[in-house]
Amino acid sequence: MKIIKCSLKHILPVSDLFCRAFDDSIGFFVPNNFRISEAVTDIFTLLHHSIPEGILVAVDDKETVLGYIVVTGDIRCLWKDAFLSGFAFRALYRWLTGSYGIGMTSVIRIIRNKLFYMGFELSTKPVGQILSIAVDPCCQGKGIGKALVDSGLDLLNSRGVDTIKLEVRPENSAALRIYSRYGFVEKGRTRDLQGEWIIMQLGE
């Protein structure tokens, strides 16, 4: 197993892993949608365009994706690029033409959720963030998650980012234990439409 920079050929397997790892959250916002993978793939394509160095994948000898992590030094750059690159308008067109299979009710819930996070992010100083991490369920318990976190933190530190935050669900005790070992401490709590998040931070 090795950790490498995500390339375009990894986008589809990473998107598939995201859909499997976060099936409950996806189902909360867009239940029974078999086309949501297209929207997820578009989002990871945006991430690859905006922060190409910030997506790392764990692969085996055949370059099968075993896990991934997404980190960024400043989330605001991602929001900005979503508009300047035309992604937001392309996504709107794809939604209007039915490519995502997402109805208006689901769109309103998703937008409300994203606006909440944007408000929170714009109200705090720019810090590094772990945006997403997942390991294939078949490969869990083999140290892949730790290796991904190690690589993500090393990447941010190499760029002079010494304050890093993340959000984790209170019921995710395994993740809480792992992050605590790295020195992340709880800095507060917030909520979205699905429930509560613990905001954890490493550094000042």
C-alpha cells in the first residue's frame, strides 16, 4: 500500500468509495437516487481542479483505490473556484436537465446545508481543513486511515499550515479517538440538518 496524489483516473473510484462510505448522509438528502454518483463525481472533479495537491489516495500494487483524504489550506479558495471555473453554472445546468436526478426539495435541503457551512467558514479565520476521508470497508483496520491522516497533515504542514480543523459526528467514537491521538481538541459544536458536529482543531 502507498499514498499518492490523486489523478483523474482515480476520481471515479474515489467517488464510488465516498458514496459507499457516506450512504446514510446521501440517503438523508437524496433518498433512493441511483444517479447521485454523477453529482458526487462532478464534485470530486471540482476538488481535483481546485486543490489538485490536496486529494491523496491509498492504493495497492494494482493502483486499486483503498481510501482517500481531501485536505485544503483555505476552503474559501474552493468556493471561489466553483464560480470562477464555471462549475456552479455547469452543475446548475446538469441539475435542470435531470442528470443528477435530484428534486427541488432535496436541492433546497442541500443548499440550506451548504449555506450554513459557508456562513460558518466565512465567519472564522482561514485554517487548514480535513474535508473528507474514507477507507474501503474491506480494508479497514489495516492502518490505511492513519496513513492517510499522516500524509494529509504532512502536506498541510509542508505548506506552512499550522492550524487545522475538521468536523466529526459525536457518535463516531473511533474517529474521535484517532483525532485525539493526533492532538486535535474539541473547539465547539455546530449543527446541520442531519444533526450535531463536533468541531476539532489542531494548533492555535
